[in-house]
Amino acid sequence: MTQVTIDSTHSTASHGHEEHPDFRTLGLLTFLISESLMFGALFATYLFLRGITPEFPPKETEVELLIPSINTIILVSSSFVIHKGDVAIKQNDVKGMRLWYSITALMGAIFLGGQVYEYLNLGYGLTTNTFSNCFYMMTGFHGLHVFIGLLLILGVLWRSRRPGHYSATKHTGIEMAEIYWHFVDIIWIILFALLYILTQF
């Protein structure tokens, strides 16, 4: 009788443990909301300064569109690529997930390389004027997030080497990396519109 009670209690405890929600994704979403507020403050400051400054950006801080446009195409396309990796793992295709996540990592690295190239050829620096200060701060902060996203993707690829670590029923880490990457892409689209498109008018 005692044994039956213990087994029953253990079974109930185990069942209760299995029903506990996974707070990792919720934690990530909470973090992204806080990051959105930080970017929102930067966007609001930029628009405020643009509104009160007679010439914004000044002539000495001309903004080129070619490299940023290529970078935008690469980064936005990478969102579709990383989603293919998520679809692959839900079909229990670990090799497919690795392929698509590897391509996404390469696209992220190319984006960062393009951003560094742009910095080296702009002809103005962080303290040249108010616009350049906003430009470097906003793109640099976003670049940091792209770098973190790249590390998350590489972490997924590293963990996927272990047999059974990811599968159709175990893929939270993969989904979290994808959610973060989509966030990075959305922020860049807003940045591109504010810093590159809007300055042409």
C-alpha cells in the first residue's frame, strides 16, 4: 500500500513537472520588448533632432544607398532562410536545419562585413555632427545585435552536433534563435527607412 502511494505521488509529481510551461521563450520575448523600447527611444530622439535641425543630414554627411541596400536585401532574405531551418527541424531534418542555419550565419557575417566597409568609406566619424552621432550610434547598436544573433545561430549549429539534441519535438533553442533574428531584421528595416531613405528627401 505504501509502495503504491509513493509511486502514485511520484507519478503525479512527474506529470506536474511535465506540465510546467517553458519560460525560456517568454523570457526572450520580454528581453526583446525591452530592446524594442531602447531602439524606440533612439528612433524618437533621431526624429526629434531631425525636426529641430535646419539641415539634416548636413552636406558633409552624405548618405550612400548602394551598400546599405545590398545589406538590406541580404538581411531581409536571411529571415526567410532561417525560417526554412525551423521548418526542417520540425520535420526531424537536422541536416537541413544545419544547412539553412549555416547559410543564415554566412548572410549575417556578410551583412556585418558590409557595415564595416561602409564605416571605413563614409568620410565622417562619430563626432562630426549630430546626424553622424545618431547614425553611428543606431547602426552600431543594431550591428551589435546582429553579432549576438550570429553567435546564437553558431551556438545552435554547435549544439546540433550532439545526436538527438534537436528533433521534431526538441527545438526550443532553434526557435529562439529564429525569433531573435526576425527581431534584428525588423529593426534594420526601420533603421534603413529612417537613416537612408528618409534622408533622400
